[in-house]
Amino acid sequence: MPQSNRPTSTYQLAGRTVNRIGYGAMQLAGPGVFGPPRDRDAAIAVLREAVSSGVKHIDTSDFYGPHITNQLIREALHPYPDDLVIVTKVGAGRGEDASWIPALEPEEIRRGVYDNLRNLGVDALDIVNLRSMGDIHAPAEGSIEQQVTELAELQRQGLVRHIGLSNVTSAQVAEAQKIAPIVCVQNQYNLVQRADDALVDELAAKGIAYVPFFPLGGFTPIQSTVLSNIAETVSATPMQVALAWLLHRAPNILLIPGTSSLRHLRENMQAAECVLTHAWLAELNKMGLGNSEPLPAAAR
């Protein structure tokens, strides 16, 4: 068997130890992340099993639903375990037609924080990510000084414990760090969408968590012969291998795969047990270069 390397299972997020596989709550809302879930009891069950299975990092936002996801989290988990870190976001709102609307004025940032406080049922938010709208799923350059300054003021007032960023560039991270400490960055990143390779490493060197959204490819899951071949070899699903690759990629990567299914939740949690050899990692790395070929049998 080729040499393997097991990634670390925990990371320090805002001074607290979390398991590197967390849970993203976005899919608990209705279709299009709008309105109530089809099955409220099932949503509650997923949240409770996530925490009982070892999840210590939940990602959410009050613009999921809107308000629905945070209300579900409160119903399922409040009072929250002392070791649970809930990370939320501000910077967007929802139209009556389910559209996504930028909400980046200082008063909108403040209102977003108060909405999260109320619906989560807490006096202070563990971490608030400023969600830059950019090109929706890709960042665009531009100053975020005004928004981070507002979050820093809310932090000074004790309403926000820590500040993170979402959908941002390296330059925007640097700009924000001049205003307040940044504990995490949440951008789109996965096996095939690798524009943030340099940023992942930059943040790892600084001890800042990198939290990829759409870790499995988003609305169109990643598909690849290499991924399928490796998954068959290690008796895992292709999506478990895709998550395992992220855990191997860098120690500061924290995962928040989202699901409204107990079966998928259990599969996602098991990805931590999937250890990939250096040969397999080399083949998977090529997928981000767009030149992946079927994995030779000798390399398995």
C-alpha cells in the first residue's frame, strides 16, 4: 500500500477546539433557501444528530429563509452546548421573490446582527462573517472598510465576539485585518474550483481558518472517473473522498457540508475516516488543473 498521511481532526477556531467537519445549515430552509422546510421535524432531527455526532461548528445566517434556519437552530439546540461555535453572516437580505439583495450599509449590517441575535436567542454572536456580494459566488475587489468597521464597533459593544469574512480576496482580508482580527474566511473552494489555492496557504500561515462553501461542487456535484475509482478502492462514496481531499489539503480548512438528510449527514461525518495516499492525492490535485485522467490501477 502506498504511503498515507492522516490529517489532523481538530482546529482552533476563535480560541475554541472544533472538529474539522462541521455542519452548514443553509439547506434546512425551503427550496431556494427560502421559506420553511418541507419537513420541520426532519430538520430538527438533523441538527440534533449533527451535534450528537461531534459537530462543534455550525454555519448559518439569518438571511437563510429568511429567519427560518436560525429559528430551527434555536428550537433544536438552545440552550447551546458550551463547546458549540455558531458562525453566522451579514451582508445580504431577501426579496419577496426570494431574490438575494445586498445589505452592506452600516445600518443594514447592524440590523443583520440584531436579527441573528434575536432568532438564535443569544446575547452575543460567536462569529459573524461579513458576506461580500461580489459576483455572488466569486469575490470582486473593492473596499470593505466601512462594513468591517461597523462589525468592529459591534464587537466593541460585546454583541459580536469574533469577525470573519466571506466571498473576499486576499487584499480584502489584509484591509480587514488592519481594522480588527479576522478568525476565518469562507469562500467557494473544492476539488475543481481552486482559484483560492494561494489564499488557503496564506491563511494557514497566519492561523486563520478557511471554510469552503460548496465543498462538493454546489448545485452540480463534482463528478470524475478519478474520484469514483478512488472511492471504490477505499470503500467510500465519491463525495466522501472529495471532502477527505479538503481535509488533507491544508490543516486550516474546516468543512461545513450542508444537508437536510440524516443519511447524507452520516456519510459526510464519515469522510473524516477516509485516509488518502500521496499517490491518490496527486491524482486528485490534477482535477483542479482540468487535466485529470482515469487513475491507473498501479497507482491505487
